[in-house]
Amino acid sequence: MRKLVMIGNGMAGVRTIEEILKLSPNKFEITIFGQEPHPNYNRIKLSNILQGDASFEEIIINPLDWYKENNIQLFTGESVIKVDTERKFVRTDKGREVVYDDLIIATGSNSFILPIPGSDKMGVTGFRDIKDCEMMIKSAEEYKKAVVIGGGLLGLEAARGLLNLGMKVDVVHLMPSLMERQLDPIASSLLKAELESQGMRFLMEKETVEIIGDERVAGLRFKDGSFARADLVVMAIGIKSNTSVAKDSGIYVNRGIVVNDFMETSAPNVYAVGECAEHREIVYGLVAPLYEQGKVLAERICGKEAAPYEGSVTGTQLKVAGVDLYSAGEIFEDGTTKSIMVYNEFEGIYKRVLIRDNRVVGIVLYGDTKDSTRLFRVLSKKEDITGISIFESQCSAEGGSGDIASMPNDELVCGCNGVTKGAIVEAIKTQGLTTLDQVSHCTNAGRSCGRCKPMVNDILAYTLGDQFDAAAAQKTSICGCTTISREELITEIKEKGLSSVKEVMNVLEWRNEEGCTKCRPAINYYLGMIHMNEYKDDRDSRLVNEKMHANIQKDGTYSVVPRMYGGVTTAADLKKIAEVAQKYDVPLVKLTGGQRIGLFGVKKEDLPSMWKELDMPSGYAYGKTLRTVKTCVGAQFCRYGTQDSMSLGIELEKKFERLDTPHKVKMGVSACPRNCSEAGIKDIGFVGIDGGWEIYVAGNGGVDLRAGDLLATVKTEAEVMEMTGAYLQYYRETANYLERTSKWVERVGLEHVKEVLANEETRKALNERMDQTLKKYIEPWNEAIESESIKDKYYAVHTVKAGE
Amino acid sequence: MITTKTMTLAAHYSDLPVRTGYAVTINDIDIALFKVTNGKVYAIENRSPHPKGGVLTEGLVSGEYVYCPVYDWKISLVDGRVQAPDVGQVKTFQVEVEGDNVYIII
């Protein structure tokens, strides 16, 4: 009998032994070394243990009796530390030496633990084996807050398990979407919303740089400086092949132990299988390919004519309650692929199959995975799909009010926010709601993923009965205080000559007499836009930053950012800023993104005196107005500059500063197309060319990264000012409050804007209204310094002693 | 257990601006006073119940509610309760107005 030794007692290895026993029951004398003190168990089911659906006994695949029956010598709790590939024996950490004719390395993998400070603290674990599970279960008894690093398959399963154990769970993920290697963005967002509704909290695009705490973990610090508290940290970012014994023994190792198509390593009669093996540069971590490898290896070792292992296409299923998810093959379209898609938002079903050359090459199924087995077969067999139906169960969007009547009151309608039918019906009845928007505002239903909106609308229709007005219900009202839309509000203000926020809310019968944080700033803006210099601004209808003319910080302090036109300053101004910063012990002095200096952490009561000493105008770093005009050095000094960008920038900033706009407006002026001021991602950007200026609009460097579109090319600075005035005024008059120019242009269309501005008469009228509006502004910091009543009302704090 | 309550003169009624917070610190307790449109005065702790905190004096006042200026939670000035869909409660203090004197009872 040949002597077969296996290092590792896990799923892939033991499955290989089973295959060998099937092929050649009496050929080998088998010895297995396992590091863990257990027989082979089903690692995939660890999440079931964590989630409380299985016990350890239930997940054992090969009980100790199985080893006995097959005459396998099993050493548990003992690891092989050395292979002598010349003399063909292995040595263990207990000094045992065993000779072999054939050796299988099936050492599997370890959790990849981030090499960051603190990762060795108590309470930090991977999620790989039963020991990790037991540790998590024990932690959950004593502690409350867990953080799972990794929003992949394993991480999400661990997170769900920890939720079941009663812990609060944050999942930290480096990438912008979950399971990005298995899911496309739509499926990924459906998954995220579902898991959030189950109570997981996600910290996306966060890179952990440190684990902090004394002996035990207390929290994590991220690259962006933010922080999360944690009593338990589970690292589930990936696996690392356990290759040390092979490496130490001179066997060729790359990421894993490198094997050929017959699972042979670089050493004769030494094989590797499973997660420790690297085949054609791939290390597999899912069980199906590992079993395929085991089969090939068994045939090879038994001397059978084996078909080579040529790699696997893998299918993935997430084992989390309430989530039905399947993914296999390619995820992203690449120009040679075509998609077949079913997206039933209402029922939360999303299916997409990628086709190339009449063959299925990728599958993503969410919400309904009935087709997974069949489609995976079509994919792996590379069947021609011409003429066959891809989805057997076509989507069926049933619904309507007939179903609403039979729906129990406690049935969840909005999974994201946990809103039941009963809660929605009650809100509609008690608060007299009539639109979908109002229902969303009052109950939060439909405010997250929006997938339940059709059903919320049906519930609204059902509850209101005859009073339901379908058209009105769909209308977007300004806020929950009213049913009227922006357009209606503008018309009413003009027709009825309404002239104050209070009057608007009164006359138009606001349900909520004094409005809310959504409608009051909006009404105040619209009134100022319509009545131009005749309107008296309602300071108390502005939100904190604009009311205070300073940015509130999270600790209740403020920031002070003085105006520096075009990012140009002087030694004298810098000195003044330095002196003020020193005198008031300002905790942070920082250059802002808009080419100026910010003083952060200023106490409210210090604001007026600091402004006075600075004696500079407000930079409006807090306002829905022109923020900054960023400029490059330009023709004054730069050898490339073709235009005087600084002068134009300063002129623009001086003209349009303080102007109220629907949302903030940023500008940039570059003297040449090298574009050092990044004018291409500004609301309005100006790029100097030989003999003129290009004007770009609707760029955005923030949340909705968008390159600007060329609006016009003009010859002179005067034309720049004229075009900019007209464009800004048209934006002011037609955008919704809080709509950035990028969104506005996409909504109304660039061509439309160009058409409007092409008419000289129109431009002239717009500029006249602009100029009239600009008349009303006065410098707010100076106003505050001069006015005792403003100082008293907004910037005073009072201290008294109890009992006096 | 005997608890003593202290009545402290916190402000003058005529000094309180309508629909704007008035910050007062009494023995290290930061309190926000609000005179609302109907003339009533309310006192609540000047700290948002939002986990990240924040002051309340600079919030927008609507009726007998204030909106947390940093996280936009709607908070009742009467009982300190955070309105749905958010949850929480801020500490309230009893207010007595006698003539032009506004007392807070702590």
C-alpha cells in the first residue's frame, strides 16, 4: 500500500480523500494532520452557527467514526511544520515524523488580517473557523457594538449573525458598493437597502487605518479621520492562502501554492488542493471549484486518466435571511456583451443576464433566484441561447387597491424604514395627507430606496377612496406643510402680490402655520427672487449658517472665512488674519478649497469682534450664493497665460458676491486651457483662449461629479460679464430652491438654456433684473458690528448664577 | 429623598427675541430659552438629543417646535420630545414669568 499523507483536515482535502476512497478503496494507507481539534466540518455553515440556525454537531461532515471506518490515521491539534521533499517525510510541531509516497497539502487559508496598528488587540478576529465563531458569540454576551470590516459575502454573513446575537453592527467597506465583485450597482443597492432595514449600518468607502483601545478594542479610525466605536472587530476582507509549510519546504509559492492542471506542485508527488492552491493565477475561495479540484486530484493520484482541471466559473449565493441573491460569471458589460434585464422595483426583483455571442456569460439575480440553477447550467455548459426563454418566471407586477384591502395592518410596506401599512393609513387619516410626498415626509415610507412608493401610493388611493386625486397625489409639493408645488407658489406670489414668508403661509393655508426647515428658506428665497430689491429678507427663515453668517461646526463653534477676491491677498491682510487668529486662540487655521483662509472653532460670542478686527468682508463660505471665484495666476505672471484671469475673477466676485441663488455657486477662471483653476468642474468656469474666453457651465466637483458644458465663446470681458449675469439670473428664476446648476441644466436642457440666452433682448432683460437685485445687498459682517440689536439677538450668550 | 429646586432669574421677558433662541448658562447648564409666537416662553437644554449633539439656540422655530440646526430634527419645546420619524428627548425646564422676569426652575 502506498502511503498518502495529507496536511490539513478541511473541506477540500477531506473531499479529495473521499474521492480517492471511491476510486481506489484499498490502495492507500492514509494519514491526516489537522491543526484544529475537530473532525472535518462545514465551514460554509459557520454563518448559520453565528446566526443561530445550527449547532456545531450539525455542521460536522465527517465524524470521527468515518476516519476509523476508513482506516485513516487522524492527528488533530497537530500541525506539520516541515516537508522533506527529497526524503519524502513530514515533521510536525510535536516532533512526529511520517513518511509519504504521495503528499497532499490542503492547508486552506487564514483570514486576511489588516496589517494596521492595533489589529492584535483583544476583540479583533477573522471569520474563518469555529474558534472565531465562539469568540464572537461570547463577545455578544458581554458587549454591544460590533464592526465588521468588509462588505463582501463573508462580511455580510458575519454582520447578519452578529445582529442575531443582539449586537449593533456597522459594516465598513472600502468600495462604494457592497459585494462589488459579485453584483452590479443596482443589485448592490437593493441588497444594501434590505440589509439596512434589517439593522445593519454601513460605512462605505472607508479605509481603516488603526484599531484603537487599551487591551481590548475600543474603536476604529479611518483614513478620512472619522471614527467608529467598537467592542468587537471582525475582519472579513478576504483570505490569505496558508502556504507557510510549503514555502518553508522549498515548494514554489506565489499567492498560493502553485499547481498545474493536475494539482501537482513544483515538488514530485506533492499536490495541493483547495484555498491554499493557486491554479492559473487564481486562488478559489468557494466550495464548488475546490470540489472540482479534489475530483481531478483524486483521479490523478489513483493513476486514472484524468481530465485536466481548467478552472471554474463560480456562482455565489448570499446566506442571509430575507435576502435572495445569486451571482455568477461576469458582472460588467464591456461592449461585446448585451444584457437581458428584468427590474421589478415594486416587488424588489432584479435579474440580469449578460450575453456574449449567444452565450450566457454572467448572471445576477436579486429577490428571486428560482432560475439560478438552470441559468448557471446554461452558463457553465456554454449553451447557445438562441430561441430559449431566459427567465421562466417573467415579472408580474400585481398590486392595486384590491390587494391593499386584504393587506394586514402590521405588514411592512417600507422595508428600509420599517413603516407598516397601519402606520401609513393612520398618518393619512389623522394628518389629512393627500399626496405621496406628504406621506413620505410624515412616515419616512419611500424615503430610502423608494421601492415601496407605488405601494404607498396605492395605500393612499385606498385610504382616501373617492377623495383621491391621482394627479395631485403625484405632485411634488414643497414640503409636508403644503400641497402646492414650486410653480404654483411662484404664480401665487406674483398674482396675489404676497410679500412675506408669513403672508405666504397664511394666505396659501399652510397646514403647519409657521412652516418648517424645508419651506421657510425656500419661500424666503422665492420672495427675494421675485420682488428683487423690494423684499426685506426674513433672517429667521434662513437656516443656521446663513442666519449667523458663519458655518456652524459640529461642536457648536463656527468658522470665519473672509473674502479674498479671486484668491488674491496681501501681506497686510495676512498679517491681520494672523493677529486675529492668535488673539482669539483659533484652534484651526486652514486654506480652504476655494483659495482663501478659514478660521475654525470660533465661539459664537467672539464672531462680531473678530469680524470687526479683521475688517474684511464675509466670504459667504456658508451661503446659497456665490462662494468663490478661483483663479490661476494668468497673464500677469504666468508664461502660458493668454488672458488676465485674476482681474476677471476679481471683477466677477465683486459683482456677484452676496447674490442669493437657489444653491451655492462656484466659479473658476483660468487663463489658458491648462485650466489650473479647474474651471471645468465649476458652476460657471471661464477658460482663456487666444482672443477670448470660453464659458463652461453646470460643472460640479462635488457629490455629482460632472464636467462643465461649453455655453458660449466670447471675445471680451464685457461679454463675459453680460453672459454670466444673464445665465445666473435665468438660473435664479427657473431653478428649484436647493437645485445646483448641474442638476438644473440637466433638467431643463443645455440647448434650451443656450436658446434663451441667444436672444439679446432676453439677455438684456435678465441683466436688468440681476442688477436691480444686486442693489439690495449690504455687507453682513459690518451690519452685525454696527447693530446692537443684531449682536444681542444672534451672537450673545448669557451666564447667570442659580438663585440670583 | 429631598430635592431642592432653585428658581433662577434667567432673563427679562422684554429682552427675549421672538422665534429665536436665547442662550443662557446657569451653573454650567447650557439652556436655550425660546419665546414663541403666542408669547409663551420655553426652556430646554441647549443640546440636541442627536447622538452627535449640537446646540439648539440657532435652530429654526416653528410654532412650539424647534428644528435642530445641525441635523434637522424636529423637537417639541413643550415636552422636549423629538418628532417622528426620529426619536429622542431633550431635557426641559419649568419656566415662570413674573412681570418682566423670566425664572427657570432647576
